Amino acid sequence: MRTLELAGVQVPIIGQGTWRMGEDRSAHRNEVAALRQGIELGMTLIDTAEMYAEGGAEEVVGEAISGLRDQVFLVSKVYPHNASRKGIPQACERSLRRLNTDYIDLYLLHWRGQYPLEETVEAFERLREEGKIGRWGVSNFDVDDLQELAAPACATNQVLYNLEERGIEFDLLPWCEQQQLPVMAYCPIGQGGHMLVNSTLKQVAARHEATPAQVALAWILRQDSVIAIPKAVRPEHVTLNAQAAQLKLEATDLEALDHAFHAPQRKQRLAMV
Ligand SMILES: NC(=O)c1ccc[n+]([C@@H]2O[C@H](COP(=O)([O-])OP(=O)(O)OC[C@H]3O[C@@H](n4cnc5c(N)ncnc54)[C@H](OP(=O)(O)O)[C@@H]3O)[C@@H](O)[C@H]2O)c1
């Protein structure tokens, strides 16, 4: 698995998402198994949040990483309504308990809320000093939010990015590149929806004896400073996603994809799900 540097550590360019995990008890075993399979295949960055299944996804992750903690780069997120001086340490303790660990590698503000950014950053920094988190970052921040944040210690910005949602290419992505701030792309395969039946995407996939989802991932990873975090429970999806790291798209593929999925020509409002 290829890696890139994120705030002083090497992390895999493809990680594993966990949204929708922990919601259904009957899926629990398969979810744990999928994450363990993904770790074995090198997708050792796992992205979760206190929001997902109200802690249920963190519990799934906690079970999946049992005995494997040292191999995993753990990312979790705090709700904006918990992102206060008092709220952050408490939310972090709850996440640590569910994750069954004593530190989170990267702790993100899930989206911007009512608390001043300085207060959130101060609380993150305190957690870092205490060793409860390795580093911190943000999610769903546009350029103006990042400029206001103005914190070199911010390790990443996690945003919606896929073939259908290319808005960040206009300004946010170049800005992050200039600041050497790695971007984490969520919903990289469009939540497995209609994007995957696009005829151009299918043609490019056929040319490479790959699947549309693999091309969608390789397309994101054409950029050096972007990490993709697909979520997969089906074992064949986990394997295909890990293999996508080897897939190299050619200029003709990128051109064809540009015709089918247009790059932004002007500033767009930051898309979120
Ligand atoms: N920061 C934020 O605000 C935010 C927002 C949304 C998401 N996220 C994070 O980003 C992660 C990824 O986003 P997402 O889960 O919304 O969407 P996604 O990863 O784009 O898509 C997940 C869906 O695609 C299917 N899938 C996975 N691999 C596939 C493959 N190779 N071929 C065909 N289908 C495949 C999955 O099915 P199976 O599960 O059945 O295998 C699942 O239904 C989340 O899980 C979460 O960790 C963050």
C-alpha cells in the first residue's frame, strides 16, 4: 500500500470508512471482519466518529482493532456541539472507551459549529499534550474556514470528494496543496450509488480490467496529497478497494472522465453529506 505523510507519520493512501456500521446488530460480525480484512490488506487507516450509530461504529472499530492497535492509524471525530473546552475532553474519553484504546491518532472536528475555533483548538492541543490524541484536524471546512483557523498544527481537512462532486478542485484542493495540508476524501465511490453505472466510468474500468469503483478510487488518488476512505463491508469490496491502490490511470482515461464528470469552472459551495 502506498503511503503519504500526514503530520509527521506515514499513512496509507486508502483507508476504511465506517459510517453506517454499528447500526444493525446482525451485521456486527461482518463489519468487524471487514475492517480486520482491510487492515490485513494494508488499509490500516480507519475513519470513524462519535456520530456514527451514536458510538456504535466506534465499538465495532474497537473490536476490530483488538490486538492490532499498533498497526492501525485511528481517526475519530467530535460532534460540533461537543467541541467546547469542557465538552471535548469528555467526548474524547467516551470515544476512547468505545474504541477500547488509550489514544486516537487523529481527532477531527466533524464540521464547524457554535464554539469559537480557538476554544476547540485549545482543547485539542490539551488532549495532544496529555497523549490522548496524536494530532488533530478538521472536516467539512472550506478555504475561508481554514484561513480563519490559521493553525499550522491542523493535520488534515476531510471533505466530500468524488467524480460527481469535484467542487473542491476549484480552490480548496489547490489551497490545501499549497499549504501542504493532506485532504481526506469521503464518499470516494459516491456511496456505491448511480455514479458507478456511468458508461464512461465503465469503459475506463473495462480497459483496465478493473471495476468502476476501483477507477473512482484511482481517479481520486491521481493526486499526491489525497487519501481516500471508502467504506466496505462485503469482503469482495474490501479486496477490490485495497487493490485499487495499484491502478494507474492514463492521460486518455483522465480526459474521458473529464468529459463525463466536469471539473468546476467557478467557486462552488462546499458540498457535504
Ligand atoms: N466527515 C464527514 O462529514 C463524512 C461524511 C460522510 C462520510 N465520511 C466518512 O467517509 C467514509 C466513506 O463514505 P461513505 O461510507 O458515505 O461512502 P462510500 O465509501 O463512497 O461508499 C460506501 C458504499 O459503497 C459500497 N462499496 C464499497 N466498496 C465498493 C466497491 N469496491 N464496489 C462497489 N461498491 C462498493 C459499500 O457497500 P458495502 O458496505 O456493502 O461493501 C457502501 O454501500 C464513511 O464511511 C465515513 O467514515 C465522513
